[in-house]
Amino acid sequence: MPPWAAVVAAALLAAACGSSSKSGSSSAPPSSSPSSGSGASAGQTITIGVLTDLTGLAASTEASVPQGIKAGVGEASQEGYTIKYVVADAATSPTGALQAAEKLVDQDHVFGVIAISALTFAAANFLMAHDIPVVGAAIDGPEWVTAKNMFSIDGTEDFTKVYDVAGQFYKMEGVTNLAALGYGITPSSALSTKDTAVSAEVAGIKVGYLNANFPFGSTNVGPVALAIKSAGSDGMYTGVETSTSFALITALEQDGVHMKAALLPIGYGGDLLSGGPAAEQAAQGVYFIVDYEPAEMHTAATERFQAALKRYAGVTDDATFNEYLAYVSVDGFVAGLKAAGPNPTQAGFINAMSGITDYNAAGLFGDHSISFALSARGQTIGADNCEWITQFSGSMFHLVPGADPICGSLVPGKTVS
């Protein structure tokens, strides 16, 4: 996941208070038995723990994780893999995340863990000490870069490095003067704001306004809007929550400032549409980043994903960001089982995952891929330095010519801190 797509999870992390943890379990019965020759031997059931935030601040987006898991498990059953899963609530709390991981390992005796939580970092040392394979999304911290037992299904990047993807996008949209806003309390938000600004400068775009120290969660954006207007900015990146972003977009419109391109790291799909007419109105013309092929591309992979959500999880609305992450996480786990061979051990699974260098996310990366090898981590953003971008207009998301995907590369010698 690129730095700009991790900022909200990190913001939730910074704001998380010490709430108590809760845990529960769920399992999806297989629709077919495993076949011999698959990663798991005939008749074998693999039990996986799911670590996510079902309560607390992060639940506003992560509550949809179980639906994506159901879809992924259903698809796995069609390939001959019987997967039982147990959900443990990290409760958007460091203590809750650790307690949830301890329950999954010590009480539920899971083979491995799928982690999609803003607080995974708090459980990482425990899971690593017990040699538990972890597959999931690097939406919380840097442990995914260095932990040999952890494998991120949407890329593992170094937040301090600068890539030219953002600059390419803004230049393509005709932006000449960029404004960038981030939260000071959250390192990934601040860093994503700074490296987006540097990426724009590399593309020859002036950075008229840069504020990487905005108060977390604040919607007091009047002074910021006036400063952006005074700077003459015609493009914007907001590495903040949608409440802050939409408040700023509204304030700018009221001040007579219309952005050629306002780019947000979250909000695509069901996350925006579930907010109703008010959210849709605020999002008119706004661009949203997607880590995978958006449903609007109607590829074989997106059609299969949507069909699985409907068949196995009863989801008929647009997929959420976390449903994407959960579905692909199950697929990534199955990829590890296939590579590990019959009767896999945890150590064998970890070694097998480390050898996968061309993972394509159930086809949702299109012609692109990521590597799970430890040596490849921190070198790219997303799949082959590519991101998919959509624009919201009317009541729908639309593909952006030249940005589905837009790909780039690392900018040599450029870093932020």
C-alpha cells in the first residue's frame, strides 16, 4: 500500500485510546472438500485467525472485513481448500490487538493470522515470537517491512521514500500549483503529505501550500482554505480523514476555488456510498485512489470478486476498501498453502511465502504483481509502483483515462523525514 493510502489507518492508530478488547469467532463451512494435490492434504481443515477492528474508531471502515473474508473463503473452497476462520476484535486499541492475537494463538490454536487492523503493530512481536504466519495489509506500521513472518498483500513500502506516481497524476490533470495537507500527530500522514509534495515538484509543479502538521480530525479548515486560495493552488492532496477533506473541499468551493484535481487516499466504493447523499455531494469531481482494479473496469478478476461477495457474503452494494483487502488476504494465504505443498507446517508456509515473487492478488493487479521476498520490501509502492485512480461524479465512480493504472518509479536521492 502506498504511503497515501495508509494515512487514515495510522491516524486512527494515533487517536486510539486504551479501550478494552472484545473477541468473537466465526467460520464459513466449505462448499467442497479439499482435493488431493492441493496445498492442504485431503480432508484437512486450515484454521486462520482474523485480526481486525470491529469496535472503536477503526470500525467505521474495518467492520466490513468479515464480508471480504467470507468471499475469499468461499472462493478458496472452490479450489479445494477448507478454511475455518476465527475473528478476534483488536478494538482499535494496542492492548486489544495484543490480547486478540494471544487468544487466536493460545486458545484458538490458529495456523496463521490474517491481519487487517490499524493496530497490528501492537501484536507483531508476539506473533513473530511464536512463528505465526501473518498475511494481510500493511495499514498500520513498518513491521511489515522487516518481519520475516509477515506478508502484505498490497505492497510494503518505505514511507520516507519518494515516488513519481503522484507527480505524474497531477501533471496529467493539468495541475500547476499543489496544496497538500496532513496530520502532524501521525507519521505516515505527515510523510505522505511531504512526499506527495516532493513528487509534484519533481514533475515541475509548484507547491504553493504545504501543511503536514494539521490537528488530527479537525474540521476547522477555514484558515487553511484561505491560505490555499492565497497560494493560488489548483490541485490538492489531503492525507487526512474524509471528514477533514470534504470540509476543506466545501470551504474552498465557498471561497470560489475549484480544484483541477483533489486526490483522496480513501473513500472509494462502498465506503463513500454508505454515507448517503451528503457524502456524494461533497465528493463530486473528487479523485480516489484504489490499490486494485476498480469494479468499473469489469475485468474477469473484478467480476469474480463481486460475484464472490454476493454469493458467499450477501453483499450486493459496491465493495469497500476493506472487503478488497480481506478477499485478497485469503487469496494470498491460499497462494502460500499452494506453495507450501501438502501438510504444510507454519515454518514451511513462511518459507514458501517468501519465495513468491509474482503475486497478482487474485488477478486484481491486472498485469502487475508484488513480491513477498524480504529483500524486495520497501522498494516499491503497490504492484510495480502502480495505482488505480477513479473519479466520483453524479452517483458513480468513473475510470480516469491514463490512471487505471498509473505507474511510476522511485525518485533517486529524494527522501522525506
